[in-house]
Amino acid sequence: MFFEKFDQLADAPNAVAKMRELILHLAVHGKLVEQLEGDEPASELLIRSRAEMAGLIASGKAKSEKPALPVSEEEVTFSLPSGWVWCRLVDAGQFINGLAFKPSDWGTVGRPIIRIQNLSGRNPEFNRTTRDFDPSVLVQDRDILVSWSATLDAFIWRGEEGVLNQHIFRVLPAPLADKGYLFWLLKWVIRQLAESDHAHGLVMSHINRGPFLARPIPLPPLAEQKRIVAKLDALMTLCDRLEAQQQERDDRRRHAGRAGGRRGRRPGHRGLGGRVVRRRLAPCRRRAVAGGGRAHRGGVHRRGPPPS
């Protein structure tokens, strides 16, 4: 019923933003798509993925992290569908931090240095560098990036190869995670952390790596992750369309309001600041005109000879 009336509900104030939250909530709670019996259980996927990550760490191809502890019953905040399992964010991938750059490192040629303001849209201009770097901090097209200071959010990098600046994680998915699902899951985790702090009267300005990676997360089977992403992408695209339509309607209303205001103005002259001011006759002038006399600053003088 909700999705059948999606377009109608979008007209309510702040509705599209609320829809996005609801869609993501349904996705990570296992209520956006159906579960299929043929999917490999996430518990088996988790065991295999941890073994593969341990091999990468042993060979020096991945950084060692603090092992994930089992998720206790006290940490579980909702029930999972059949085939899902609780694990921790550190199980979902590698979280590689960026580098600190000095102004002397900046230039106008070379790879772009990807900063938080480039991701958030506050500043589209890039500083560049010709230095050589470890491949782990070289960002590739469609990599997941998480800004963990000031602006807290997950992004998909779309562009040329760049160098990762400080206060940003480059996230490489573990075998258990579909990249699209991990991207949306990270957005949900960041929102949960921010709401938890807000509930305690705080404003979260940065993410601490340890508690962040220890955060419990709901893990679906890999096949279901892909179905969730397909549904999420379709619904979020619909939200984008509804937002664009809302913006067009708002622009038309503002334009019509301005046009109506101009048509409703009476003739007059422009006063200070360009404001239209109607000419008003002084009381003496109105009385003079009404009585057939002529106006004078001192009062009204009648036509005809002066009184004797």
C-alpha cells in the first residue's frame, strides 16, 4: 500500500527525506525484499569470508584489525529474518585511512587529492599532487568513501584516480559484502550513531574508528544483498524524481506569487529602496478640492474677493 501511493505521499512536507529513511530502514531490517530458501545462509558466508580475510592479513595484503567479538543479546536491537546473521562492521571490509598533506604538497597537475569538501560538494576544486603513493590510498572509480570528521556520510567516488586525504576511509568490501549493500549499510550505521549521540544531547562531529568498526550490523545472504540493492536503487531513483518535481512546483509557485504581486500594485512612484509608494493628498488639499478652492500650505483659500 505504501509503495502504491508513493507519488501521493511525496507532497507532504519533508516527505521525500522521510521516505528515504523508511526505505533504508526496511532494507536493513529485511523487509524490503523477500527471503528465498535457496540463498546461502549468511552465517556460512561469514565463516568463509573471515577465513579469506585472515589469509589476506597473513600475506600482508590487508591490515590487521582487532578481531570481531560475537554480538551479544544485549546489543541486538531487532530480530533478523531467516538466513540473516549479526556480525560487526569490521567483518564487512577494510577501512583504509587517508594521508595528511601540507600546502607545499599541493599543485595544479597530477592526481587529485580527494578531500571531504570535494565529496560533500562544498568545494569542487581539487588540489593535485605528482608524488608517488602506496596503492592502498589511491582511490578508484566507484570506490566507497566514508568521511568521518565534520561531514559524516558515505559516498561513491565517481571520477579519475585520486589520492585519499585524511579524515576519509577508503572501504574495500570483504567477500561477505556486496559493494552496493555495504554502501547503504554504512549510511544506515552512520545515521544510527548520530541519532544515538543526539538522543544524549550531543552532536557527533567525528567517528572514532574503534567503536565504529565494532558496531553490530545485520548481514543478509549475498544473493539477497543484491536483490536489496536493486530495489533500493530503484526506489531512491524514484525519490530523486519526486524531489525534482517538488522543486519545479515550488519554483512555479514562487514565480506565480511574484507575478501576482506585481499585477496587484497600484500606480505610484518608486520610494527609497525601489518600493512603490502611492501619492496621497494632504488633508488640506482634499478639503480644498472638495470645496472648489485652492490649496495653500497654511490652509484653504476660497475663490473670489477677500472678505470685507
